[in-house]
Amino acid sequence: MDNTENEKKYWRSIEEWKSLSEEFNATTKDQEKPGEFLSSPLKEDTGRDGHSRREFLKLMGASFAMMSASACTRRPIEKIIPFARKPEEITAGVANWYASTCRECSASCGVLVKTRDGRPLKFEGQPTHPDSQGGLCARGQASVLNVYDPDRLKAPALVKRQGQSQEQSWGQIDEAMTQVLSQSKSGGNRVRILTGELASPSALALIENFLKGFSNAQHITYEVLASEEIAQAAELTYGKRVVPHYRFDQADYILSFGADFLGNWLNPVEFSKAFSKKKKLGKISGNGSKISSRFVAFESLLTLTGSNADERYSIPSGEEYKVALAFAHYFILEKKWSAYQSNPIFQDTLAGYSIKNVSEKLGLPQAQMTKIAEELWAKRGKSLVLGGGHQTKGDHGLYLELAVNLLNTVLENEGVTVDGSVSWLPHFSSLQRLKDLIAEMKAGQVDVLIIHQLNPVFSFPKTLGFEDALKKVAKIYYLTDRMDETAKVVDYALALSHATEAWGDASSRVGVWSIQQPTISPMYSTRSLEECLLVWGKGLGEKSGFFSHSSWHDALQWNWKQNLGSAFDWEDILRNGSVKTGPATANGAPARNFSATAMKVIPATPSWNLNQFRLVIYPKIATYDGRHANNGWLQELPDPVTKITWDNYFMISDQDSKNMNLREGDKIRLSLLSSARDEIELPVHIQPGLKEKTCGVALGYGRTSAGRVGNGVGVQALHLATLEQRTLSLSALPIKFEKIPGHAELACTQRHNSMEGRPIIKETSLKKYQKNPKAGNEHHEHLTTIWPEHKYHGYRWGMAIDLNSCTGCSACVIGCQSENNIPVVGKSFVITNREMHWLRIDRYYSGRTDQPEVVHQPMLCQHCENAPCETVCPVLATLHDHEGLNQQIYNRCVGTRYCANNCPYKVRRFNWFTFTDVVEPLNLAFNPDVTVRTRGVMEKCTFCVQRIQDAKDHAKDRGTPVQDGELKTACQQSCPTDAIVFGNLNDPQSRVSQISKDPRGYHVLEELNVRPSITYLTKIRNTEHESTTSSHS
Amino acid sequence: MSASGSSDSNQSHSKWGPFQFKYALIGIVVLFILGNTFYTLRKVGNNQGYAPKQPIPFSHKLHAGDNGIPCLYCHSAADKSKSASVPPVNVCMNCHSVVKTDSPFIKQVKEHYDKNIPIEWIKVHDLPDHANFNHKRHVAKGVACETCHGNVKKMDVIEQDQPLTMGWCLDCHRGKTAPEHLMRAPENTPRNSGIEAGSVAPTSCYTCHH
């Protein structure tokens, strides 16, 4: 049985790759690392809860003595505190779900908020939302923790720019505000409102109405990470400032230049949904499809999206647009396929960018490039070219967008896969308007500045000069949820409500309206921006429109009625959460006309200065621009690619690290090539998939006033950004760096297990799969067992995970954390491998270090039939149940950890300390249906047994068995790509039984004969790339 | 040394010298402490007979017994939820806005209602946090409230009637102590319920512990 696929060598880190190539055992090297032996569980100083070993023994002695001395023990008195006046809709112990909208970023996905006893407990995707369709990203899932953030601002405060706050009542604030605003109104003073990208149509209308009363007032929108280049390029090429709607559901061929559309570019949840649907094969697709879309990526840093590409090419940062132009050159000048061939503008701009020239300069395989071009042309009208995002911020990003627009037009995708008729966001970020504002501020012309949430002192790079300009503003009002960096230098810090505490709405794109319902009354004395403006507007004597309503709830309802007309049904809106009013986009939109003169912006003669180190400042999936820095779940979420938590770091390619003699964790001092200002010191992380001279560092770190979790995590790198002619540049920044003494341990979660050459991941190419659906999965173990088989009369729960759909986005990790009360352990414990995630995503590399192929594999308790953990537990704390679940009973567990040692999948987690001992009110985020575990207890994935019990409970009420699809585990629910299917394996008709029988299905570590309940489906790469089709040597 | 040693042994008339007596005494004390410890440990957490004083002396005997108010009138979630629910003050006020409004305790209740301040009742039937008990399922099955809560109709002060230990739960689930109408022959056990042969209710750990 020849099975070359499984001989493919996977490596998990650079060290491992080296050892593979040197045929040298890496583990011995790993063990030399300092910190690896930090992990003595009884080390006296590691007791986070304050009890060292000696103290613990003393306490134990004392408590036994007391136990025998006092004859009777009474448990602590607990209280039952029912409502004084119970709201009708609340039943103790029964969850209420509210349809709402996630407001953590401007993608505005629909959510369902689970509440118990009036407090939000979990965010889940809203299946009826037209865009997000039930998916929700990691940040959205983690949003619920922000409600209970102990460091929230609890009341408005007078700050007086000295960092010392003095609490005030909203009445006092309103009075002062009305006075200031009415002076401005009568005196013609300048009033400015600065916000991030607001996706709320009602809030935007309210701001507009509010500012109308003033003779000189403006609303400025700016976010560093907003996709302004797309809108700018659209204006140049099509004459209208639009961020189009990308139709992944229509695209059979996707070519991306750095766009991290599965990670955090525009609307990743919607894109992941649509992208993965085109990748579903066999039984999981529902129709036995054997056709998959093809996705080719060119990018500088290895993004989550790039890691899911069928073919990925690393290129130096800043060169993306040249590659895009090379394809345009091929279509227009070389093959003369396009009508643009005779246009002299294209002759001029494209002449220097032939595939031959670009491939040679950037070290790309020319034959492969030509092949991609031919494929693209064959798929014209059904392909999608994307560019931009966080890796290509800067003028070169604008060139890239122009090239991308040209390619989409030439390839006839315009109007089909690129829908420019509906804009993604109603209000765009504008750097020019921000620059104008800063100039005004510097000139002392701004009298009132209202800032909403942005935290500009932290999130705007110094080069913009915003912080200095603030000093010249007469009055600054800042709506914020915490005393952050900006709150310390304003006049008033106004406490802002969380999205679950206030009414609002959002529009993920024009034509889609979704409601934001409060699910808890504000925990503190807080308000939303809309509530503030409504009160202030009324204070100024406004009486019409929004201001004719007594509350924001009424005003919001009125605005929806105005806009939706006959589609307005308030009850229905509250029930469903979202309404689609826009045109049905299934048939495509009219193609926009491409203006050739736009191409003149691009430099006609390419410069090839590839010898400098180039830095990309990028946002991480979890922490984004730093707004979520105080969220422990997100800080501890391993980066999907690097698997590092709690830090930012200097990413460098393997080749450069050798040349510079740098090792993982070494410290470097980094600054721009042009000036030594804003020097930063960072630890080095050697990252596969980078071209030589390309480096990366994450922004959003180095917060100083985020709160107890986020303060002092990582280093602020944003100040290295520079202003270019048209844009703010965060990428291709020329830098210099030097090694400095010191070593830092990065809290990486990928070290503690290795594949050891076993076929944990199985993959093959699409061609091979089409010939033989079992390709890559030919070899199966057929072993007999000495144990008696389990018999299942009722349900037998099982799961199937499609490795071809899983993108590694890690939404499931946070979904699981939220559902199952999984604690955050902190950086030092992650370093000692004590993270508690029940579900982790393993990431494996294969192939060359500069262009690796990547696979992501969710790994959780496999609920084995012959579970090795069950046979070694001396107290029967883990045992098999009658529905195929591997039970872990906390109250029986005595903490021997034999089970964890005997688990081949390493999915069991031990509570070394009472990690769940959280600061109030974070305890309110605990799920009351799941036991909160204490020190000394083993825990692991339960297949969300509380959800199983709940589903069975409802089924028993109905008198029928649990229906297929009715019951979803938390990870399955949160998955934006529907890679996880859960259900009853005893029902041959259930989806999970069907999928488990797919020829692609295999069990991890079959040779151990533990018979897992989880079936994985092989990864199918749509490529003929040699590393997938032959083994790496 | 050896001579004096032998003279010592010759001098002792009885086995029970002061040393032996001391050891025996220590032995008895140790045995007593150990016995006491085991006896205590056996009952640790078992609050049978617990009848704490409540903030307002509510009499189940008067309400459920003498006046015959059904349990579900006040504990309205018992057939809808895991939790039986203790009534909010507004349920008290359904009657007590007109009944016995001059009683000092009812005045206290009314004050709670008017000021919207909950009454903090002391929990009597307190299962450990790692045990999930579902009232709804038991009510739906026809287990009487009295089976676990005792004859509440006769209790002036509510008290814990049954041990509420895991063994006690399992005795019922295994059919040893289950009420007559729930007893059934093993062959009648529905195939889909996952109930062991001979039992009347599921006995797997995850039924309650998750």
C-alpha cells in the first residue's frame, strides 16, 4: 500500500524543521531552553493564590485537627434572592435569547445573546443574519467578557487633563455640556465629533441632525486599520468612493494580494462562510461535490488567510502591486486579450511590469506565474482578485488597489464577484479629513471636540501629531469605557455603555439593517453616544426628528420606521434581529466603468530596492488594534499562525535569523531606517513563510492604561508608522535593528506536542481526490480489541471535522472558553504549558521554510471508545457513559493526572491552581450550567454535555428523540465555516453519521486502536504544487 | 544496668503500671477522636434536619397545608425549569395586597415590594455546586414534591427532610426507593432513554455532574 502522502514531513516550528532536515532529535535542544523547567508544580513562589507548599501542608494539618475537634460542620449559609418584582419574561434557570448585533468592529455581525437572570452570558452567531449567517469570530465571542470587565469606567468623570478623575453625575455633565454647546451655537464656534468607523445608520443620522444646528460643525471618521485605500482607489478608477461587496459565493478562483479576508479584513465571518462553501467536498457538501474553488495568495507575512491558500507565494512587503500589475501586463500587453491593449496609458504604466521581469526580481517561479495567469483568464467572470488590508497599508497599497480594480475589470469580475453598487460601510474613514482636523486643532480653532471610543492617543501613530494637537483644543469630551490613555488628557471622560447595555443598530453593508438590543440594564452609570447626543440636542432646544422622542429607544424605532417603510415590523425586527432591504444581489450588479487615467498614479518605472529590511505593522486576529487589550480570553488566544499568546514580537525569516545570528526569544532594538526616534525593543520570533528581509510586528500592544489585564503586555509598535503622500504607511517600512543582550520567553502553545512522524494530518491534491476519493487516506488500521464493545441503545454522540473547511480562525476556542467557564492562566503559566483551553487548534507546517504549506487541526477530547484515560483512573473519575461520552467527573477526581499522561491526544487539562478565582464582576460571566472547577482537578472537553442535557430535556418535553441538527456544541455553533458537525452516530441518517462514512474520513492515531468518536476529513488542496504531491525530503 | 533492669521487672506487681495506663488512655482518646472523625465525616455536607430561621417567618403549614395553595402556585418554575424558583415578592402581593395587611410581617413584605428590594431567603435544600438537579424533569415524570421535600404541608419552619446525598438520589434512580408508579419492569425501559436495565432513571455521572 503505497502511501506517499503520509510520508510528508510536517514541522511545527523552525527548530523542528532544522532537526528534520538534519535528522537530529529536536527535543534535546528544546530541553535546553531556560524556563522549560520552571514548571515544578510545588515551587514555592508560583502559588498564585498565595499558598506555597509549606503553608499548604500547615493548613492541611490544621484543618484535619479542627475537623476532628468540632463535632458538627455546617456548610456555609447560602441565600436565595428572588426578584422583588419579577419581569414576566424571566424564569429562573431558563435562558432567554436576544437577537442583537456585535459592535466590536464595523463588520457588525448578527448575534444572539444568551442571558440568564438578566445577565448576558454568551454571544452566538445569528443564523438569520444575511451576511454573517450564524458565524461569529473570536473577538465577537469574547465581547461578552467586556461587559464584566472590572476596569470599566463606572461613572462620568471630570478629568481636567491631569489624569486625576473626579466622578460626576450625568446631570452635571449635561448641564455643563448644554452650556458649552449653546455658547458654541450662538458664537459660531467649531464643534467636531471624531469617531471610528460607525456602522450604525441611526447613529450617523443622529450625529448629522445634531450637528445641523451648529454653523460650523463636522463629523470626522478615522481608524488606522480602516480600508481607506479601497475607497480611494474606487474613487480614482470608478469615480465613486465605495468599498464594494465581495461575492465569494460567486468566485471559483480567488487571487489575493495580502488581503486577510479570513482573518480580520472587512467582514471575515461573511467571507469565511462564503469561501468555505466553495471548498466543501463529498458528503459534507451535501451534494457530493468534487469541485473546489482555487485560491492563490501572494503575501509578505504569513496570514491566517495565506495559510489556507491552495498556493501561497511569499513576496517582500510593498511589492504586491507589482505582481498584480504583472498579471495585468500579461492579459493586456503580452496576450492582448483585453480591449485596453491599444490604450497608451496602459502601454506606459504596464510596460515595466512583465511577468518575466517581476518574477526574476522577486524570485517567483515564472512558469507558475504564467500558469496562474492562464487559469485566471480561463475563469474570467467567475474569479475574484483581492488586495490590500492590513499588510499593504501605504501608498503601495493604493497602487495595489488600482491594479486589483484593473484586474477585476479586465477579468470581467466587476459586477459579478465585485459588487460596487452597494457599499460595505456607510461612512468611510478619511485620513485627509483627520489631517485637516489636526491642523485646525493645532491652530487652536477647535472649541469643542467630542471623541467616541477611538482612544486616539494610543491608536493614532505619533506622526499624525494628534496628542499634541489635543492640547490646543478648548474643550474635549471623550466617551470611553475605561480610563484609557486618551481619557487622561481630556476634560471629561464620559462612561460608555457596552453594546449589550444600550439600544442601537448597525448596517454591515447598505441594505442590511440589524438591531442592537440591550440585554442588561447598564451595570454602572453609563450611556451610549446616541443617548448622550439625544439629551444634549434636546438641551439645546432641538425638537424635531430624533429629538422629538423622549428616549433613544423611541427615536431609534422612529428612524427604522422612516427608513424601512412597509418592511417595518418592530416585533419582527426584535425577534429576527436583522432585515435585508437592499436589492437582491444574487443576479449581480452593473459593472462600473474603469477610468484608465487612474493608472497614472502608479509609478511607471518600477524601483527594485530589495536590500533593506522592511517592516509590516499588522493587527493580530485576537487583539486587533489594542481595543480588546483588557480581555483575558483574547490575550490568551494563541495566534492562529504563530501560536504565541500574551505578546507581540519581531517576526523574522529563517534565512535572516541565520544571517543575523538571532535565535528565538533573542532581543532586538528596532527603529526606522531614517530616524532613531520611537525605538522599540522586542523579542525575536522566527517565522516560516517570510521572504528574506521581510519582518513583522503586531500593533495593539504596549497599552499603559487598558486595565489590569492589558497593561504592559507587549510593546507599542504603531509609532513606527509613517505618513506618505496619500496614505498612512504601516508596511514596507525601511527599518534597522540590532541584537541587544537579553532573552525573552515567548508564551507559545505549540511546543508541548510534536507529530513524531505519525499521520495526524492527511492531505492530498484535488486532482488525486477526483480520481480516488480515498486519496491520501488509503491506509487504515484494522485492529481487534480485547475490550468488550460498548453497546448503545439510544444516542451515541460523535463529531466530524472537515480539515478542508477549517481555517484555524480560532472562533471555536473562544466559543468553548465562554461556554465552559475555561479560565485564563496568564503568560507565565502558558510558558509552563498550563493553559486550560479544552479545544486547541494545532497548526502544522510542511515544505520549505520560506514557503511552507500550512494545515490547521482542531484538537479536542476524542471521546474514545477504548479510552486510555479511563483505564488508568484509580478513582473512576473518568469513565465511559451510555451515550459514548468520555465523562470527567470533577467531584470524584483526586488529581493523580494519570489520565493526562495516558492521553495520546494531550487534550486533558489540570487545574494546578484555582485559576477560576476571578476578580468581581468577572464571575458573572460564568455559565451557571457548567461546574466551575477548582484546584487539583482534571478537566477536558465534554462535548458540551450541558447542551446535550438541555436538548434531551426539550426532546423529552416533546416526546420525540433529539432531532438531527437541533443540538450544536459551542465550537460547532461558533464555526464560521461549518467545519464541525456534531450529532448522533447511532442514527444512520444523521449528518454526522453520513459524513463519518465519507471516503475522506479518518481517525487521528488509528494505530493505537483507541477508536475516537471524532472523524477528521482529509485536507484537499487544489494545487499541483510539488510539495503536496510528493514527500518532503 | 542489667541488674537494675531485672529488679525493675521484679518490682512490678501488675501489668498496668502508670506507663501502660497512660498509653491505654492515649489509645482510647485516639480511638474516640478517630471514631468521632469518621462519624462526622460520614455526615459532612448532609444537612438533614436543617431548619434555619428565615428573614420573614413564612409558614408552609399555613399556606400549603391549611389553605391548600398548590406548590406550583408559588414555585411556578418547578415544571418549566431546572430551578423550582422561590417566588418573587410580587407573587406574595397577589394575595397579601388584601389579605392580612395589618400583620407586621406582611407589612415587612409590602415594604420589600414597595421599595423593590428582594427578600434574602436562607437556602435550605442546598445541593453541591457540582450537582445539577432538574426540577422540570422530575415533575414531568410525576415525582411528587413531597418525595424529596417531605411533608411540607406540616412544616411551620421549612426543614430538610431527606438526606439529599448522592446515594439517596441513586437509590431512587436505580429503582430501590422509587415511588410505586415509577417502578417498572426492566423490559419496559424505553430503548432511547439510555437507562440501565433494572433502573428507572439514568445513572450515568453526566446526568447530574457537568
